[in-house]
Amino acid sequence: MSLCVLEDVRKTYILGDVRVDVLRGVSLQIEPGEFTAIMGPSGSGKTTLMNILGCLDVPTQGRYILAGKDVTHMSDDELSRMRSEHIGFIFQSFHLLPYATALENVLLPTLYLERRLDGRKKRAMELLALVGLEDRAGFKPSQLSGGQQQRVAIARALMNAPRLILADEPTGALDSATAKDIMTLLSDLNAQGTTVVVVTHDPEVAGYARRIVRVRDGMVVEDRQTVSETTERRAHGAVLA
């Protein structure tokens, strides 16, 4: 069963007397375990598409099915529950709480669950170790480099064991060497079975994906499989250290 299914999804905003058609009939399926890059210029609709995939927005028309459930007409509370159960988010600007420690930021997603996770602090520490920051658990974001902050954000995204990671320009605020480290980490997570969708305009970032979806003027204009040297190497035995 496909993890994400969009059927003729359209998104329109009304700004005063102006009608803005951001998505104009997008049909797309994302399978479990895929690593997909969504590319397109500014204003193409790629961020709106990611917001719908992440249940942060809903279509004006069309249908979106996530993990076998039609989320198109769900309430805000129901959408929030779907996000908590299935999706982890990584953003360009990290979105860490400035006065919380790295550990507290990683724990944040569990605070909104109706059920408390047993051993959640232990899991958070394990995730910080996974991204190489177990010795920075007590540090606040201002005490961490940009790359370290993004690693905390990745650990936070993994806290609820999501099936889908959505990353919006995850390396946009990082230098090239740190960006490579972050994309390698996402590739390793994908090699272990996590579905990853990256929204980017950067061909180097897209080069880590096995599938590229190009969006222009609110429509999918290209959808192709691609296995680069990087992704092929990751697919054959790469594991997280």
C-alpha cells in the first residue's frame, strides 16, 4: 500500500479579489521506503505540496490519503494526530525552542501525545547519540553550531518513530561540508527504512534521492527515478555509525 496518495490535488488561495491557484491538479504516490526530492523554482508550489503531504494544510479540491486514511476533510485535531503518529518534520531554520536544551527539544513531540511514551527520555538520549550529540544533551541552541542544531531537529523528527520524514530545504542554512553530513544522515535513515521526502532547489541535495519530482506552475512536470553514485552506495550496506 502506498504511504501517500494525492489524487488531482488543487490548492487555491483567495487574496482579496485575487484568486491564486498554487496547485493545479497534482496526482502523486509515494511508496514506503522511498527517498524523493521535490524540486522547483520559487513560487512553483513545492512548499504548498509539502504542507499538504505533512497535513499542515488541506487541498481545496482533490483527495489526500496518508497511511491508508483519507485526511482530506479531517478536523485540525485529527490532522494533528496524524502528524504525531506518522510524520517527522525538518525545516531549514531548525525551529528549535531557544530556551530549551537539546534533550528537551527532542522530547517536544511527545508532549502533545495523549499517551505518554515509556522511557521517552531514554529514547531521546538514544536519538541524540544516533546523530552524534549525546554529549550536547544539556546545551541550548545558542550553544550549538548550525549543523548541530539541524541534527537536534532530525533527532526530534524521529522521536515518535515516524514513517515519513519531510525535510524543507534542510541544508539551506548550512555550509557545504555540514550540508553533506546532514544529507548523509538522511540517506542512512532512509537505508534503514524511513521514507524521506526532501523539498529543495539544490541539485546536490536532490542527488541523494532516488526519485525526483519537479513542480512548475502548480503542476508536476517531471517524475523520474534516479540512482546516483551516492544513493547506490547508500543502498548497499550503509548504516548509521
